[in-house]
Amino acid sequence: MNRVLTCLFWLAIALVLTFITLPLAVVVAASLSPSSAVTFLPWEWTTVWYGDLLADRWLQPFLLSVKIATVVAGISGVLGVLAAYAVVYERIPGSTAIMAGLLSPLSVPQIVKGVAIVLFLSIIGLQSVLGTPALIAAHVVLALPFVTRMAATSLANFDGNLDRAAQSLGATKRQRLQHIVLPMIKPGVLSGVTFAFIISFNNIPLSVFLVRPGDTTLPIAVINYLEYSLDPVMAAVNVASMIFILAVIFLFEKIGGFSAQLHGGSK
Amino acid sequence: MNSFDIELVSVSKSFAGIPVVQDLNLQIPRGEFVSILGPSGCGKTTTLNMIAGFNTPSAGDVRVRGKSQNRIPPERRNLGLVFQNYALFPHMTVAENVGFGLRMRGTPKAEIGEAVDAALRSVRLDGFGSRYPKALSGGQQQRVALARAIAPRPSVLLLDEPLSNLDLKLREAMRVELKEIQEQLDMTFVYVTHDQEEAMAMSDRIVVMWQGAIAQQGEPGSIYRNPATRFVADFVGRSNILSVRRSIPGSEYFELCIDGTQIVLRSDCAGNSAVQSCCIRPESISLLNVSDAGTGPQNRLDGVVRRIVNLGAHVELLVEVANGLSLTVLVPSSRSSLVPELASTVTLGIDPQDVQVLSD
């Protein structure tokens, strides 16, 4: 009986993992297909399509996406930590309302938000910011709830006795923030910043309204390309951006993300 | 210049209108090990937090070395603090933890190194400097916390139930060690605990707190021998507490008529006619042989043994001396020949000096 249950358990896990990874495997396989039609399980392999990725057509959108995602991660990281600090650590009046306001973008569909931003910009006569500035602002609004939430949770779990211990040892407020509070919430904040980067890098529904023709982000370039052709280059672009995202996650992990949170620095 | 490290002058504290500490007056001389002892909710931790500066008194004055502290934030009070949950900084090594206080003050690196080594030596953790707190046992972590608190040489060390998270054997070993460290550093220790054995073992003076006020203070021995109130007698050590119906001053002794019985106990405590209860420690009651008749202690009571509990070092007897009145008696196991049978009749002897009158 027990063995049957164990078998079912592992079977369930295998099914879930297959369900998650199979589509990715299809894309990887398609990107390696020698024929220009997209096929799954080709019998011959080639990496020739990856050579196309260095063409301006893909490189420019990729660089723009990285630039925007980096700025968005930075801005929402700083703002998220400041917001969480005010709400959780200082407990300023109206904390609950402020937190609810900060998290509210999560409840509005992105398409609606995109339309709203475009309309708003044209009403106040600021169409000129469309493109990179508008993309950065919109992505920050989108990513901020995640960073704030992660930073707030880390701060809420922070043991107040550590702060009191530092205080009794003569540490001023600035010193306590620098040496105790920030290092303690760093893993949570880095996780939030990683999310912010990925959210910005992958975004389509908001970006589609805000990009300027001829100066698009990578996901929008992919959408535009897909309208006319579906070929292995497409698959190669997707595989490359997938690898890039994994590399970003790995990098943040190294700096001290989730695993540091689990092991608490006792390396 | 007075010689008190800490003075609390008519200090009161209430939270949301509920009084937690009421009109507390306390003076702690330099170099003393003082325990604030009391059950949870008696206001002892609030008192400690007011000394440390984390709570502001609603009324009254906290003074450190004669200087009022009411407007001084915790970080400028120069007091060391040790917590029950250690509160070590997990992202720093042991040496960085211990050196933290000096580092925040901008002490030169070389000096910090020496101070860290000295502090770790005094808690017998030399060589542990490069480890992280998580790699240490509970007892070691608490010693690091102690080293961290004493490294900047504070005027006073405040300890908030620091041994409560440790297991019994370690707790007993740490008691001795803490006392030794305190004597060696000649530093004033204020130690908050609910554990009366702990307070007894280490303190020069015990302050028993109850309901936000001081119930009694004094040397551990005198608190144990002469508890002033019913609460102290009950909380510190074990005791038989008897209600007194009437007390009559005699020529040599006070005679206490025990409520609900015909028993009259003689006490040489200076009581008065308003005495309402008295206390007898279980170990001060002796079992008398028939041959002792006429000699020995003044108070003699006959009773029946109702229960025998073996406690290892002692045997505890519950002896019914009157209808509805039983006394707990402790007999050392080494004298097991004295232990009577269940339901047998025994004679108890109580010296008048062991009958303490209590106020309420």
C-alpha cells in the first residue's frame, strides 16, 4: 500500500515537471531544426539560426530591454525598500492604507493600464515621453508591489531584539539601518528586485502601448516578427532570452538571494 | 557623588491606561549583582526596559550614576544588554558581533581586536572569533551575547532572563560562570528572572516584584528565611502558609491561633495582633521520636502521614495535623530510617524561630 502511494507521489511530480518543461523543450528543439519550418523532434541539428541573433534586428531590442529592466529593478528596489521601511519599521500613520495603495496596481489588468497611460499622456500633452521614459515609469508601477511586499515581509520577520541589541551597543539609527536592518532584509529585497527585472524584461501588455515604432523592446519585437513569420530564428530568440533570464536569477542568487535567506549567512 | 549605579525614583509606567509599574523606588549600588525576581506580568521586564531606555517612564526618574536618563536615548546610555533569545547578528562572525559596539563608536581597529579577544577569553570562547553564530550551541551563543555586551565596558549590564532558553544542566553551570564573570569584571549586573533558584544562586541582592511594585528586597538568605508577605513566602521557595485567627503577645513568644483548628503555634517573630498568616518552611519541620518528649523544639504537633513523595535528595511527607490542615515536611533521604509509614502517626517539631509571621 505504502509503495503504491510512493509510486503515485513520484508519478505526480514527474507529470507536473513534464507539463512545465515540455513546451520549453519544444522551443529548444525547434530552434535547432535545420529546415526553415518549425518542427518538433527534427532528426538533424544545427545552430545556424543562433547566428541571426547578433543582427541589429534582435540585438537592439535586447539591449533596450536590458537597459529598461535594469533601471526598473533599481528604481523599484529603492522605492520598495523606502516604502516598506516607512510602513513596517516606522509604522507611520495610515500604514495600512498606504500599503493597500502600493499594492493596488496588481488588481488592474495590464491592458487597461496600458490604455489608461496612453490616454493620460495624450490628455496632458506629454506624448513625447512615449518610448523609454514611459516604459520605465509604467514598469516601475507594475513591479513596485512585488518589491514592496517582499521587503515588507522581510522587515516584519526582522527580530526587533537585534535592533535593540545594536542600539544598546551605541549604534545610532543610521548605523543600525546600515549594519543591521539592511543586511538582514537584503535577501528578500534582492528576490523582489529579481522579480522586478524579469517582470520588466518579459512585459508585453503594457509595453505594446508605450513603445515607439522602430525602437521596441525584445518581447514586442518578437510579437511583431510573429505576425509575418514563424521560423527557427523565432525559437532561437526565445531560447536565448530564456537562458538570459536564468543567468540573471543565478547572478542574484549568488549575490545573496533565496539561498542566503534559507541558510542565514552561516556559510 | 553617590555610589549608586542605578536609581529609580518614584517610577511609574502604564500602557494604554493600565498601570504596569507603580511608584517604584530602587537603588542599585555599584558592583552589585541584583536580581529582579517575579512571576510573568509583574512588571520586571518593563522596569528593565525603562533602565535601558526602550520604555519611557510615565512618571518618575531613572538615574544612572546620579544623572537623570529620561531624555537620553538607549544608544547613549552606555548600558550592556543581554536577551533571552541571544539576539546575535546572524550575518556577522562571532568577532564582528563582539566588536560591534566598539566599531560603532569608531574605536581604532587594533584596540577593537584586543577588546574582542579579552571579552571572548572572559567567557571562555577564545578561538571562536571566525565562526558564525549559527554554528554554535545555545550556551555558546549566550556567552557570545555576554561578550558582546561587556566588550565596550558598559557601566551596567542588564540581563533579561538570559538562561531561560538553555537546558537545566547548562543553566546551572552558567549560573556559576555568570557570577564569576561579574566578580571578575566588578561590573553592576541587573538580572531579571522568574526563576527563584537562579536569583538565589547568583545575587548579592534580590528584589521581589509583584503587581508592579517591590514586594520585598534583601539578601537571598534573608528573603528566604524572613519572607515579609504571603506572596513572597509562596513565590520564593516552598512553604506551608497558615491562616491566623488571632495572635496573642506572650511573655516570651507570640501565640498564633491557627484558623479553623485548635492549634496554637508559638513564634518568636515580632508580630502584632493584626497578623493574618504565618509561614513554615517544609525543611524546618522535624520528626520527633517519643523519647524526645519534654526536650527540643517548643511547638509539637501530632499528625497522620497522608502522602509520601520521593524527590531523590529529599522525601516529602504530607502530614494531616488537624481536620482540613496538612503540613508539607521535607526529610533528607540520607536519614531514610526516619521516614515513617503511610497512615502512621507522627509528632512534628517546629522551632518558634522558624514560624514567620507574614503581612498581606
